[in-house]
Amino acid sequence: MRASRNLWLGGLLTAVFSLAAVISFAWVPYDVTKLDIGAKLLSPSWAHPLGTDHFGRDILSMIMVGARTSIAVAIVAVGIGMALGVPLGLAAAARKGSLLDEVIMRGNDLIFAFPSLLIAIMITAVFGASAVNAIIAIGIFNIPVFARLVRGAALSLWTRDFVLAARVSGKGPVRISAEHILPNVTNLLIVQGTIQFSLGILAEAALSYVGLGAQPPLPSWGRMLADAQTMFSFKPHLAIFPGLAILLTVLGLNLMGDGLRDLLDPRLRRAQR
Amino acid sequence: MKLMKFAAASALAMTVAGGALAKTDITLAMQLEPPHLDPTSAAAGAIDSVLYSNVFEGLTRFAEDGSIQPGLARSWEISDDGLTYTFTLAEGVTFHDGTAMDSEDVKFSLDRARAEDSANAQKALFDSIASVEAVDAQTVKLTLSEPNGSMLFNLAWGDAVIVAPESIENIKQQPVGTGAFTFEDWVQGDSITLKRNEDYWGEAPALEEVNFKFISDPTAGFAAMMAEDVDVFAGYPAPENIPQFEADPRFQVIVGNTEGETILSTNNKMSPFDNVKVRRAMAHAIDRQAIIDGAMFGLGTPIGTHFAPHHPDYVDLTGMSDYDPEKARALLAEAGFEDGFETTLKLPPPSYARRGGEIIAAQLREVGIETEISNLEWAQWLEQVFKGKDYGLTIVSHTEPFDIGIYARPDYYFQYDSAEFQEMNAALSAESDPEKRSALLEDMQRLIAEDAVNGYLFQLAIPTIAKAGVRGLWENAPTQANDMTGVYWEE
Amino acid sequence: MLRFVLGRLVSLTLSLFVASVVIFLFVEVVPGDPAAYMLGLNAQEDTLEALREQLGLSGTLWERYSSWILGMLQGDFGTSYTYRTPVAEMIADRMWISLPLALYALALSTLIAFPAGIWAASKRGSLVDTGIMGLTQLGVAIPNFWFAMLMVLIFAINLRWFSAGGFAGWEAGFWPAMKSLTLPAIALALPQASILARVMRSSLLDTLGEDYIRTARAKGLTRAQALWRHALRNALIPVLTIIGLQFSFLIAGGIIIENVFYLPGLGRMIFQSIAARDLIVVESVVMLLVFAVILVNFAVDIAYAVVDPRLRVRA
């Protein structure tokens, strides 16, 4: 079945890069904070499987440590989006049609209306370029995604019998949201979270590519590409490997998201197939 | 003149048509676009890069070797007390709008630059002028409040060019000067076109049309050069590509020197940099050659003080701060920082700063100094570092010519306050004897090197990439300019 | 219906107002003094003060906000601090690159996505389907600036089929101008085409599962005939929504691509203006983009309501 193939391939790719990130805490082939100008721009060899960069740093080691940056930024950004978006979506659904609902949904539309990359650039221009500000900038745009998703799913749940039963037994909207609605949207959240995670990786790469993400000496994939800009015409390996790392990680997460959706949400399977 | 003959020959060839005729237009790329076109009201070097000597001229001008040559003023007399300068202007000079250029225009331009509400970025250049007087149409008299040995030098700056009062309203979009080229068109975000001024008072240039194209991205610059979309790239921003251009017979590479001392500026008022031992320790922790190789791919001359190596009064003091991490650690320990310390390193956009910063951060880490790097846009850098003095370390190239005097300003952003140096600088301003000036300059260079005010890294080099047939380009950059008046194509 | 439209209009106006306040405050706190940027290292305080006065940077926050908004309502976007030309003119100039680029990318994306989506849907489960879906997965995952770099390397530097960047200008003729927009448009279009192809496919498969299609097939139409005659039209609604949303994204999303290919469009102007602290340009362009997106959303809402009356009561 294709579903499991997606899940397998996606899971494998994700596992490889997560593992690389985890291993990098304990061991990397070369120290990425040490520069060796004499060994700069070496093509791939046994000593340096992916070659070295313009400061003589080992590219394999940099990709491993860079995975850490990308994953950390994306996870926290998605976390922010969920932590704020899910309660907002639940609240909007619980008070459907109220002023609160209207304000939340208009607020969502408003955030959607802002060109996200542009706002991210403005945020980092105001507060300075750093990984933390990149997280905030990406996180903000995750809020409406989760709020909308949860509101939509919760609205249909509120009409279901088990919720009605809970209401009859005297539970308030907060308790119902927490005890009955939330558990039933977790699958959706896992699937959407995976997709947002991959978008977060792409956004982080774009931000650090324009110099607004994690700052040196912390390696990041986007900045490796930016640094390679002027050199990849004679040293293609500088651009190919970090680019592939982004591509494969995002691909892995997307495949895994699709696979998870098929697995966790049978109702969606028909639509997808 | 060879040049005249050439221009005439090419004009002839044009009329006959066909065959191997030399091109009379050129496209020159540079990294930064001017914000507007008034060289007398902005610091942006890009304005001078397009207009200096091409569209606008001053009383005096810089030649390629940095020497001062007559400009609109063909000769001058200086009174014995050094307080009166009498300039004789060139005859038959007209502005591009057809009006005549005379002493009233000179008076207008200089008075405008030094006025109370002047927006001139280098107003200090005119500080010592007490009055400007138009004696007759061809004669201008400058009276100074105190002798100033660098007056002729100051008047050569792009900020001191002569402008037409009639055109001042629209100068930012429609610059009207006296130069060999007239302003034709500006496609914002892309290019500026200049056309040959057929009524030019001086020697006619060989080129009929000059296109300045603005390509800020180094990759795009490389691609544009390789695709031959542009003929010249002045100040090519990616030295790592130079070997590729050198290997390609279609191109020539010209590496010239600039007035840019690239330094690791240090906040001398901030602890622990207020301790001279710490500053000396840093000087020994820095491996200049690694920075030149790693950040500039070998381009640049190491310096040991704040002075241009091609200047006759330069003293090579690099030995005073040789690379010696052991010594650096020992000095740090002496200063009470056995375990090092943490500080900030704020970097402006140019690649010498961004790349150099990463290398310096790694080198300082070796001796126990941890730096937190933040990359800033120029506007932020000016606000935080230059104005706010809120920084520990920064890297910047000081491209103004002959600017050792900034060390006499205690409120300048690196906040070096040395009575000894300030006395020397005052003595230098009053001194006119060349030998004594040289001796003073040597002492000044030595003093700031001893005090390790800043980390002295290298003199910025300026690489120009050009098609193989282009001749007459400036090799060096004594000021920011692309003088196109002597440029021509050779087949 | 009228009530619905009026209601949406009120919330549209409200959104625009909130957006304008947010943008204004945001841009106001951006650190960096435009006057200091323009005058550089050796500027004196009195010179800076004089320039600030000239630029109109010295009023109170409220004065500046109201004059900005009132001006915008009359089509006067203010004067750029750095270029000293009307912002409206600059935007109009840049529009002639960004708008055609977005349209070009949109056309490419549609031209690729429609056949790909339809083909995949009609051969569902086959090797073709798997192949196309695999390619769209790649298209969604590839960072477009990296893709742009690879294209420059191959088509501009090695093969020299295209110039590596820059804009030939419309005065050079239609085709040269389009040629210089081709690589950027492809880079922009690829991820959009991938998304669109996926939506197209799943939307088609959805409608193919509906009862009336089953009926049509029971009447003897082949699967392909059913797809072309009945399913396609109905499947287009979600696809058109996505296209509408993508258009506003493409206008704004060109920021990085315009920089990679040094096209003097809106995106590049925003980048340069932020770097130069040309606040008035940043404010106005962002406001314009937000306005465009809100307007597109509004139009989509109305269109939906017209098609499907149930949606008039907001679900």
C-alpha cells in the first residue's frame, strides 16, 4: 500500500536527519567552530566526505549541527503555533457566532493577509537577526493555521451525541473542550503539525538564507547556501549538499505527514486517493 | 593626443560603418545604487562613484594616484600666511543646462555646503573657510580662519563639487554639472545612463555613452560578468571568483589599493577594553594573514596601524602585533582574565566584515574570548555602534583618505581619549614643514599601535573586473569614483 | 445576500484599519535613523537635524500616521526619503516587473498543474500517478531559492541560454523582457504548480466519487468521458480558490527570487528600503500588498456565497 510506503520513506528520512542532529551533540567528525583556512574549499574526499567550506570547516559536520538548528527552530515555532492556535480555535468553536469567535477569525484572516516572509523580515529588522526572532516570526504564522483547523473540526464535534451528553450532564464549555473535543482533534493536529514542521524548516532556511536566521558561529543550512552563493560555480558541492539536506528533510516530513494522515484519519483517506 | 585621435578615428569609423570599429559605449556595474544624485548632501559613496569627475567637477580633483590636480580652477595662489587662496577658473565652462560657470557659482556652491542648514555630509571639510568672495568672473578668493594644510585636498572631495544655482531644486533627480558627461536617465533599482557632453570645456572623452548598472548581489554580479551583460565591474564584491576571471581570456583583472583601513574597532571606554593589556592581547590573538586569505581570498595588505601602506609616510608596524596566541593568553592573564571574557561583535553588511568577523571570533575563542556575533544592516550599525557606542567590537573599513585625525576625537565611536595623541594632531594641523609632518605622522602611527586602540587588520584592495579590451580605467581608488573620461575600447 | 456583503465589507474595513495601525507601529519602531543612514560617518548633529526636518520625520506619531493614511486614501503614498520621488510612482514602476512576473508564474503553474493533475487523476494508482505525485512532493519540498541557484548554474553560467539576472526592460521588446523573467518565473511557479496539481488531482477524485458521476458512468460513459464532461467543471471550484490565493502570494513571494535574479521589482524595493530605513516606502508597499490579499479574500468569500448559499451563514 502506498500509505505505508509514504510513511516508511518519510519516517526513514526524518529519522536520518533527526538522528544526525542528536548525534551531533555527542560527536561530529570535525569541530565546526574551529576554522582551518589552509584546508578551505576542498572537494569531497575520504577525510571530508562532503568536502570543506570557505573557512575549511567540514561540511558533513556542519550539516549535522545545522540539522539541530533547523529542527529546533521549526519545532519551537510549530509549538508556539499550537500552544496559541489550539486554545483559540477551541474557544472560537465553543462560542460559535459570538463576538469572540468573530474577533478570533478576523484576527486569523488578518495574519493570513500579511505576506509572511515580509513580516518575518520586518520582525528581524526590528528586533535583530537571531534564531529566537526567526522562531517568533515563523511561530506567529502558525497560529491561524491551527486555530482554523481546530475550530473547523471542533464545530462538527460540538453537534455530536457524546458532546450533547456531556452538556446535559452539566459540564461547562471549557471542560467539554478539554475533555471531549481536544482528544478527538489530536490526530488532525499530528498530521497538520508534521506539515507545518516541514514548512517551518523551509521558512527557517529562507530566513537564514537572507541572513536573518541563526547567527554565526552556529551553522544553519540556509546560511551555508548563502555563503556558497559566490563559490558554487566552481565548487558545486558547497551548494548541493546543504540544499539536498533541506530538500530531503522537508520531503521526509511531507511524506510522513501524508502517511500519518492515511493511517490516523480514515475519513480523509478517500479524499486523498 | 593619442586619445583625441582615437576618438576621431572611431567617429570616422562610425560614419563609414562596418568592419572592426571600436565600441563607444560601456556598461559598468557596481554594487551600490546611489540613493539620489546630489553628491553635496549625502555620504553615500555610490553617488560619487557615478558622478564624480564624470558629471560634476570641483575646483581641484583627485588623480588616480591620489595626488591633487587642477580641476575647474586651473591655477591658484596661496598667501604666505596660508589664510588666503586665490583661484583662477577655467574659461568657457558651461553647465549642462547651457548656463555659464563663473565665480558666482563657486561662491554659491561653497556657501551652500558650509551654511547653517547645510545637509552636506562632510561639512567639516569647510570648517576653516571664513568667507568666499567672487573677485571677478574668473577669480575666486577664499579666506580661512586658520591655516589649513589640506584645503586643496578638501576641495577635491566629491562633497565640494561646483553646482549650478538654477538646477539646485531638482539636483537629486536631474544633476547638472560641468563634466565631460551629461546625465541622461535613471531607471531606479537598475541603472543610470550618462551621455557624452559635446560642449565639454576640456578634452573630449572617447566614450559616447556610459551605463552604470547596480548589482548588489555578488552571485548576480558574477553571472552578469560571465554572461558579458556588463563590460566592467568596479569593486567586484567576491574576491573568491577572481581566479576564474583570471583564467578566462575574455577578462582582465585589475587589483588596486584603496584608502580603506579595515580594522577591528574596539570600544575603548568599555570594560575590559579600557585595559590596554586586553587590547594588546587581542592584537596578538589575531592572525591577519588567515583573515586576508579566508575573508578576502588573499586580497589586501596587512597593516599594523591606521594608515594606508601606499602613503609615503606609512610605517610598517605589523611586527608590534604579530600573531602569538601564547603571548595573548599571557597578557590576558596579566590583566586578570585567565578565563577570558565575553563580548559582542557587531558586523555591518560587507563581506570583509561578515567573513572577517567569523574568523576573528574563532581566533579570539582560541585565547578564551567568547564573542556574540550579530549581523547588522548599515542603518542599524550607524544607530547602535557608531552613534550609540553600544558594542564591544566591530569590523569596518575606514575609507576616507588620510583620516588618522579621528583618533583625536574622544567622542568618536571607538572612544580613544589620549591627550598625547590630541596634542600631536593639533601640532600636525599647524605644521607645514613636510619633514616635520612626516616625523609627527610616524609618531602618531606608532602611538595608536602601541596603545592597540583597535585591531589593525588590512588595507582593503579594490578588484575591478573588465573585458579584455577596456583601457584607461582607474586602478586605485583614492576616492570613490569611476572616472570614465579616459576610458576607451581597444580592439 | 446584501446583509452578508455588507457584513463582510464592515469586517474588511476593520481589517484594513487594524493592519494599517500594526504596520505603522511596526515600521516606526524599526531602529535606525534614516537621516543618519543617508549622511554617513562624518555627519554632524546639526546637519542631521536639518535633514530630519526636511524629511518630515519630526512630527508626533499621531500626526505622521494620520497624514500617511489620509494621503493614501487620496492615492498619495508620500515621498521616498532616499530617492526623493513619490512612492506611488516608484510602486507603479516596480509593478511593471512584479505583476507580469506573478502572472507569468501563475500561467506556468497552471499550465503545468492542470494537465499533470488531470493525468494523474485519470490514471489513478498507476505508475504515471505515482510518478507525478512523487514529482509534486519534490516540488513542494525544494527551497525555491536553491532551485533558482541550480537553474542559474545550469542555464545561465554553463549553457548561457538565459542571462543570469536583471531585467531587459519592456522597451527592449516583449520577448526579451519575457525571456529575462523566464527563469525567475519557473523558480516561483514550481512549488505553486506542485501544490495546484495535488489539489487538482484530489479534487477530481473527490468529484469522481460523487453520486452523479456514478450515475453518469452507470449510463455507460467511460471513466475518462465522465471525468471530462462532468467532474472537471465541479472540481475547478477549489482549484480556482487556490489560484486566487496563490496570486497574492506570488506578488509578495517574489522577494527572495527577485533578489536572486536582481530584478528591480517590488520585493527588491522592500528589501532595499528596509536596509536604507526608507520607512515610508516599506509602510506603503506592505499596506498595498495586505490590501491586495484582503481584497482577494473578500472576492473569494463573495464568490463562494454566490455559488453556495449555505455559506452565507458563516459556518
